[in-house]
Amino acid sequence: MDGSDTRDPLTQFHEWFAEAKSKESTLPEAMTLATADADGVPDARMVLLKDADSDGFVFYTNTDSAKGKDLAANPQAALVFHWKALKRQGR
């Protein structure tokens, strides 16, 4: 997450996400997805989290979209959650 806790990151995420769901007025599942294409050109956009487990964070996309093509060319990505009501972010 943001480095402020040494517990298992997924456990920490689920605790913070539960808190965000109870306190955020809109879309606590919104997250910024940052990708880079095959040439390393970065791009970022908002997507919605569908699930998170030991296999990773799940969101849906069209594989023909820019993000789908970026992820096919370069599967490395970054996510950032901003929970304004909690004055907290997770990455």
C-alpha cells in the first residue's frame, strides 16, 4: 500500500478498502491504472476494481482498448487508490 504498515499488503488493502466502502461517498473501488506500451510510453486512466485476492487486482477491459493493448505488450502496471474521506491512498 503506501509503506506505512508492515503487515501483509493484501490484508492491509482489504482493511482499508472496507473502511473506504463505509466512508467514501462515491466509488471507493475507483483506481488509477497506469500502463506503458511496448515502447515504454506511459498512460493512465481510471478503472473500477472488481476483486482483489492473492492472484492480483481484477478489473474488466476490452482487450482491443488502449489499456488492453498496453497490457498485452507490457504486462507491468501500477494501481493507485485515492480515498479522500480517509485522507489515504493505496498503491
